[in-house]
Amino acid sequence: MPRFSLLCALLLACLTILAPQARADVSAPLARLALDEFAETAKAVDEIAASGDAQAQAILEALGSARLFVDPATKAVYRRAANGDAFAAATGARVPAPPAGLQTVRVNNRLRGAIQNAVGALTLMSPDPARRRAAAESVFRSRDASVLAPLEAALKAEKDPGVAQLFAQARAAVLVAAPDSSNEVRIDAIGVLRARADINAIAALRSLPAKADASAKSLADDAVAAIEQRLRLLSHAQNVWYGLSLGSVLLLAAIGLAITFGVMGVINMAHGEMVMLGAYATFMVQEAFRAYAPAWFDFSLPVALPLAFLFTGLVGVAIERGIIRFLYGRPLETLLATWGVSLILQQAVRTVFGPTNREVGAPSYMAGAFDFFGLSVTWGRMWIIVFTLVVFVSLLLALKHTSLGLHMRAVTQNRRMAAAMGIRTPWVDAMTFGLGSGLAGVAGVALSQIDNVSPNLGQSYIIDSFMVVVFGGVGNLWGALVSAFALGVANKFLEPLAGAVLAKILILVLLILFIQKRPRGLFALKGRAVEA
Amino acid sequence: MSIKIGRRGVLAGMAGAAMMMSGAAAYAQETIKVGILHSLSGTMAISETTLKDVMLMLIDEQNKKGGVLGKKLEAVVVDPASNWPLFAEKARELITQQKVAAVFGCWTSVSRKSVLPVFKELNNILFYPVQYEGEESERNVFYTGAAPNQQAIPAVDYLMSKDGGEVKRWVLAGTDYVYPRTTNKVLEAYLKGKGVAAEDIMINYTPFGHSDWQTIVSDVKKFGSAGKKTAVVSTINGDANVPFYKELGNQGVKATDIPVVAFSVGEEELAGIDTGSLVGHLAAWNYFQSVKNPANAEFIAKWQAFTKNPKRVTNDPMEAHVVGFNMWIKAIEKAGTTDPDKVIDALPGIEAANLTGGVSKMLPNHHITKPVMIGEIRADGQFDVVWQTKDLVPGDAWSDFLDGSKDLEADWVGKKCGNFNTKTGKCG
């Protein structure tokens, strides 16, 4: 009899040990989650990840993106899909009317990291290749040895060569970091990481345990040195790219000024405020989209462009007709008057929209980055470069091939002769100033994507814009193009060496020295037009 | 122009309008004037306008309760226009012409430094509500914002803890002026004291309003790839933050990889950014709007009703003004007068409830006790408090981690000195 009871007890013990594995159940960890304490949540994440429950992935993803809720009254846990539908977390059954007063289960960075790793391990076999890529990346970063077995299974089953390569790299990262890998395995893995040759590979190589074999260590050091050498070369390309990107922003901000100051000779201190008004026009358009057509939000920028151009153009015409036309030929008074206009515009915007920043969203095609032969290129910056060049070329064409362009050039080259030929010079002046202001407004649409939309937006660009126009040569659009890109690239090569503050000062000093040598800038206009 | 209204007949709704009439000389005998010295135009208007509004609301409420010492309060608002010398001029105008009993104002350290001589010379009181670099304690100034030991040091401690990610490598990024430079000096000394090697600290300064962060963000990424957990401690101020965070989001720097903890980014600053890609980045403050507490809920409701904007956010410097204002009222009641000398003597030891559930106390060094909280950015632009001190932390004017200020101590009660040297036993 005692023997039988012992057997029974043993059997029972076996059953209780086996039970959690046999019948995966997330109710215990869900009860932990309901406590909403970080330490308990951390345990729950591990338990859910290990449960193998069909709901595990959905629960963890909801937790990571703050869509997991607990009912404070009943301690029941719910999750919401991205579209707002509620589900019971334990069963995955849809709950049409979840109770009111649900509270989000909070997570912190450490938990978010753990969730990311757990989800990564769970989604290695996902049917969606993009998710498998993300899973591979997350394993690559976590280097969690416990994922090795599912990772190898996933690698065997993988059909997509790109994803397979990522899996192999993730496996290599795990093997390099694992304390009990054999030396041969490590050496192979180091080779895989060396071939990956990016910044994350360096981090993985440096995670080699201190007790690793000397041969593996020296190989890893070699690999790090080789990758660093490659990255150094790449960083020059990166600097050029950053320089072009900064240059395009400078050019965009300065292109309107190249018309009003460069072509007309008006020192327009309110130019920056035109940029600011363009950015606020974008904000207004986006508000309208958010209110009436949220699904079409990606089209808000193309819609904002013509509106910003027209609006700031009209403001420009009003300023020209109201103030500047009385001050032609008196640069000092123009400077002071337009500065006053800039203060008035700033304060007007501050009164209407408030002094705080306004949120201008990025359409989906402007967000994020992509990898270009090891260079990380952000979409927003790339579209701004493209956009700047489009604006520049259209402006050149407009000046060359439209009658307004012809009149404009005629008036700036010889005002009295043009008037004698029957051109209404005051009208041309107003249109030219309107064109310059409109271009500034268009710049504001683009700059709203990378900078603050606040009443101070314009101030930060006015000095840079004058710098570009003066350096490039007053009255020459090509000069503005070359000078903007030259200043941008020079700035970006100086910045890593001297720091952002000193780089800016150095650029200014160099510019002053250059102007001493060539007072008319890079591309000086020659001939009688200059004297007029 | 002055509006004649009976002493008891001031309508609540009119109070705000009447306050703007700074020339109400007929009132000089009947009201206590409060100076509000915050920029309403220029670069700093973005942050300071809110503080002006919160002061108007507090004064309005105090008047509804019957004012203080049987007199109504009257706000005198001036605009120093983000122009540092103008701060000093406007302060002088408030004290000599308007005869205010105290001034609530300033944001940047440089503006505070600019008005200091005026407050000393004319012997008046300034309540300064913003977190600052410390290394200062003046008889005429009461610092209701955080000193470095109430913000920077606990934030770094949190990041070094297990929950914060056990950070081993540090980027100290700041705007190039006195607050970030001093704070980073304190932090660098503190980190080195904790055994962080010099090559694991990267210090970077950028000009005011810096908008092109591509190089710096990619440098941070590079610095963070050394195989050690890296974090950025940001003392970047004002307008430069929006493009900085946008670039972080675009280059995919996630909080789980390289968290950024900011000392100057609060609910107001985040209002201009899409925070979807910034979830998990941190801020260290002594107050967050998301703190669940009846006092806070009441304050938020009042503030949104006062500004007639149900989405209007609250932030840390606003809370500092609430605490400072209540302390000032209590000190006047205790002293029985608004005479600056008597109020200055009455203030240390005064306690006032803060909005996070504690009771802050004015210390003899003219700083106050505050809780320290670390918040993580949420997708809706608010913060989740992920860590906070159990007790209130007393503000320390002179850092214990810098040579030269280690031995200094401020005590305006016993020693009557703002920089008493404990080694030499002398003041100064």
C-alpha cells in the first residue's frame, strides 16, 4: 500500500510538472500583467513567450505597443487591434463592448526590449517576409542563445535568399556571443559577421566573450578593424550626402531671396517670415485633411504646395505694393522697414496660432530611412533634395521661357529702357517680389518637415539665406545653387572635426575672407547690367 | 486708463482684463501688485507665455478666495521680449515704478543672471520656476525649479540601474550656453566618480536653434555601437529639440537601443512633434501632467477651463510657479506684510502642497524639496512615470561633485550667506 501511494504521488508530481507544457495556459501570466508592476510584467513576458499559446504573439505585440488593457474592477485583460477592436486577451475572442475605464498596462524600455526579443523569436516562421526580416534583426541585436534552435529551424525552412542571409547573420551573432560555442563555430560566425560589415556587426563582434580562444579574438579584432576602415571611407560619402542635404535646405530657403535680393536688389529681412507663413499654410492644410479626409493625409503636402505659394505670393505682393515700392533705391530704409514687417508678421502669427510649436505630420513617404550601399539615407531628406532641384529647374525655365520671366530680366537689366519699350515696370516689380515670396512659401512647406513650425522658424534661415546669395554672386541663380551646396558640404566636413558651433564660425570666417577677395561672389555678373 | 470698480465689486471675469491695465495708480493703496516677467515675444515666448497665463490664473483664484491680508492681488505683466538686457530694465520698471511686492519670472539662466543685480540693488523678491544648473544662491531669489541634484543626477542614476538598462556609455549633448555647460560639467564629474572611463563619455554642443542634426545623430549611432549600452543625456534647449527628435525618429534610433533622456523637453515641447517614433525616450522632471492625483486633476481641469482649450497641456515649470506662489502667499500671511525683507525671512520653512501628492518645503538655501520623476514618452505626447524617488529631494545649490563648490553651502537663515565656505569658515 505505501508503495502504491508513493507511485501515486510520483505520478501526480510528474503530471503537475508536465501540465504547464502540455496545456499551454496564459491565465497565470495575464494575472501578473493585471497588477501593472514592471517586475511582474517582466516575469509575465517570459512566461507568455515560453507558453507556446496561440495568443502569445498577439498579447506580446499588444503589450509592446500600449494596446493591452486591464479592467481595474475585474482584473480581466483585454487587447485592442490597431483599428480599435477589443479582444479578450486569454482567448482571442472578440469583445464587442469592452467595459469602460480600461487602463493601459504600462511598459518601460527594458520591457519593450524583452518584448521585442520575444516577439522576434515567435515571428521567425511568420508567413510575411517583412516580419521575418524584423525578427532576424531583433535576434541579431538580442543575441539570445535560447532562440538558437528555432532560428536554425527557420533558417533551414527559409526560401527567400535575402531573409535567409539575415537569419544566417543572426545565427552568427548568437554563436559569437554565446559563452559555450566551440572555436570553429565561432571562427565561421566571425566570417559571416565580417561580410555583413556594418555598425551592428561591430557591436556583435565586440560581444565576443573574454574567455574566447586567442585565434577567434584576433580574427574578430581583424574583422572589426576591416569594417571600421570601410565605415571610415563610407563616412566621407555620408558627409557628402549630409552636405548635399543641408545644401538643398539652404538653397530652398535662399532661392526666393535670390529673386528678391539677387535680382531686384531689395534687402528683404522679412524673407524668413515668408518661409514661416508657408510652413503655417502647410499646418492649416494638414489640419483640414485631419478633420475632413484623414485617409488622404499623404496628399496634404502636394495640396499645400500651390496654396502656400499663392498665399505667401499674395502677402509678398501686398508688402511690395504697400511698403517697398516707396523705398526703391534706399537700401537702409528698406532693410529697416522689412525688418519691421518681419517682427509684425511673427507677432501676428504668435497671436493667431499661439507661441507653441504646431505639429506638422510627415506623410508615409517622408518618414523613415533606407539603406543605400551601407549609407543610411532618410526618405524625407532625399525628397527634399529632389524637390529643391525641381523648384530650381522650374524657376530657371520660368525666367527663360515665360513672358513674365522676359519682362523681369528686362526690368532688372535696364529699368528705363524696359519702361520705354512699354513694360509696366511697377507691375513687374510686384510680380517679381510675389514670385520670390511665393518660392519662400514653397520652401516653408518642405522645411515644415524637418524643423519647428513656430513663429521663430524664419529667423533661423534668414542669415543663411543671405550668406548663400552673397557667396554665390548677387543676381545669379546658378551661383546660388553652387554656393548652397558648397556651403552645405563644407559645413558637414568641418562639423565632425570642429563641432557644430565652431564649424559655423569657421564657415563665416572663410566666407568673409572670400568676399574680401571677390566682393561680387562666385559668379559675378559682368557688363553694364551690374552698374544699373 | 484706470477702471474704477469698488473693492468688493471686482468681477471674476474682469480680473484678467483689469490686471493688464498696469497704469492703475488709483489702486496702489488697495491691491498688492505681483510682477510677471516672462517673454511674450521672441524666441522664448514659446515657453514663457504659458507661465504668464498660469500666474494670471493663480492670482485670479487667490482673489476669488478673497485675496491676501484683506487685499486683492493685481498682476502687472511686462514683456521682456526674449532680450536679456531688457529683462533687467523691465525688472527695474516693475520694482521702482509699479512697486510690485514680488516678481515671478525668467526662464533662461542668462535672463536670471541679467536681473540679479536689479533685485539685489532694489531689494525685491524673484521666484524663478525653471530647472537650472545650480551654483548660485541669492538672498532675493527663490528657486522653485530643480537644482542639478533634483533632476540630472537622479536621471543618470536611473539609467545606470537595472530598470534603466545599465548604461555604460554616455553622450552628453547640449545647446552651447551656461545651463548645459555647467550641468554637463557636474555630470561628467559625477560619472567619472562612478568609474566611467573618459573614452565612454562623448560631449557635444550645438548652437541655439540648430536644425541640421544628421551628423550628430549618426555620430551618436556610431558611438553607441561599441557593444556597451549607450544613452544620450540631452540638455538641448528650445527650438532645436524638434528637429533633433525628428532626425532620431527618421534615422531609427529607438529608445530600446539608445535611450535619450532630456532635461528640457516636457509636454509643451512634445506638442509640436509626432511622438509615434519616440515612444520610450525619457525625460526627468519633478512633475508630469500624467501623474494621477486629485490635486493634479483639479489643477489640469482649472487650467483647461482658464485657457478655454480642453487639450492644453501642463508642465513642470507651471507646477513650480504654483508651489512658489502658494509659498509666497503663506509667507505674506505669516509675516503679516508684503515688505520684502520680512517676507524673505518668513519664506524658509514654509510648506506648500505640490501637485504630485507631496508637500514641498522652502529650504534655508532658497531652494525647495521636490520629488524626482523619470517619465517615458507615450504615443499621445504624454509621459508614463517609470520611476520616482520615495521622498522629496532637497535642492542643493552648490554641487557636491565640482571642485570649488564642494565646500560651499548656502544658508540664509543661520549664516545669512549664499556661499558659506565650510573649510575656511567664511562667507564667500
